[in-house]
Amino acid sequence: MTKPTLADLDAFAVVAAERSFRRAADLIGISRSALSHRMRHLEEQLDVRLLHRTTRSVSLTDAGSRLLARMTPTLRELNATLDALSDDRGEPSGLLRINASKAAVRLLLAHVVPTYLSRYPAVELDLVSEGRLVDIVEQGFDAGVRLGEAVPQDMIAVKLGSDVRFLAVASPAYLRRFGTPSVPDDLHKHRCIRQRLPSGKRYRWEFERRGQEVAMDVPGALTLDENDLMVEAAADGLGIAYVPDIAASDRLAAGQLVAVLEDWSPPSPGLMLYYPGHRHVPAALRAFIDLLKATETQA
């Protein structure tokens, strides 16, 4: 049996993580047809089927799952060794993949990325924005950025920006027409703009004051899945939205929105960059973290 190349095994791991030839091909930098041919060649070399293919999806066979489970630790160790060589050269290089929310990507683009790319031209930075929380190790990311409360406990976290407050906001015109809620229970009498999470569930609004915690599924005829859209809808007088303060700051400053129930909205841990603590930290990620900390110190 001809042994497969490391490139083919690496490509198989990307296909397994992405469950899509199109996305995997984009990440690897080859055409979808070339990647499909490479996977068929790998299966022929091993004389076993590794992938179930349909027109819409890709999944692992039992043999594919076993191969992935056995080879993943080896690939990680090899990548760590190559990263260590990069450290020895003293110049960060290679691909740095970070998974983050859209708001976090905007923050990074504004405050960290320009300096990072200028300082480390040998690094290719891949920022993937999506609403759902993913397993960054399983999906092949070096790091992730999420709100502190969502960071897995087995990860090392670095603070990105200040604490965040979730605020209930509405337009002045809406409040003149329907009144201003003074306690969370008053929201049952209002038109609330509800949020659909990436999991498909509706987000429960959470309030706290002097140790009293309230989590409620508010009423409302409109449900959206983006903070920006909820802010816009609230400014248009369609109801009360519940969003991070940074998402509504411009319209609050302009008087287009008013915060209500502020005494029920204490600050909570803001965005955190996080990464696995049980493996070697690539030089490109270490440089990104150092720059992030320096930016925080100067802020």
C-alpha cells in the first residue's frame, strides 16, 4: 500500500472539520474539484471509504472517524513542532485562524489588526465571524473571541476591551406612546424585539439588581437575529430591544434611543480572546496576544 502524503491527510482533516468540500477547498487554497480528487485518491491508497458524499453535505464513515481520531493528536504535535521552529526563527509566520462574533471582528479590525499585519507581514490572518459558538480545537482554529461568560472553562482567556452591559433600549417616540417600564415585569405589557440565537432558541432577557436575578422570555411580535438589526428596529419605534451597550452607543448618544431599566443592568465580563492551554502556543498567536495586551494597557 502506498502511504498517503501529509498534505492529503491534512486536507482530510480540514474536510472532516468543515463538513464541506467548498469551505475546505477555500481554506486550503485549491479548487473544490481538486480537493475531491485528492480525497478519492486518499481513499484508493488506503483501500477504504472515508467520506459519505451527497450534493449538499459531507460526513465521515466509521473508518473515516477512526482515522481522524487516531491522526489528530499526531497532526497537532507535528504542527506544534513546526510552530516551535517558527519561534526559534524569531519571526511569526504562517496561518493564524481566529473564530469570533461579528462585533468582536469589528473591534479587532479597528484596534489590533492594522498594527499586527504591518508588524508581522509573514503571517496570514484568517478571521472567521459567525454567531454560533464552535469548538475551536475541533474546527481547527488557533483562538476564539466571545463574551467572557461563554468561554469554555478549560481555555486560557485574555481580556479584549472593557466590561459590557446589556441594555433595554427604545426610541423616545415609543416610550411616549407606550410608557417607560420601571421593573422587568413591566415588559410583559410592552412590544419587545426578541432575539433568535444561532441555536434556534430565543434569548431570555436577563436582569439583576441587588442580588435579585430575573430571566424572562419577553413578549413580542418581531424576532431578529442580529444586534444591529434590533438596534435599528428599536430606533424606528418598533419596540424595546435588549442589546450590548456597544451596539447601541451611537444611537444613544444621538438621542435616537433611550436606555430603560438601567438599574437592572449591571456590567458583565466583556469580550475575551481564548485558546487551549494544553498545547504549544504558535508564535503568530503569541505575538497577537502580546499586541492585544499592549493595546489594552494603552487604552
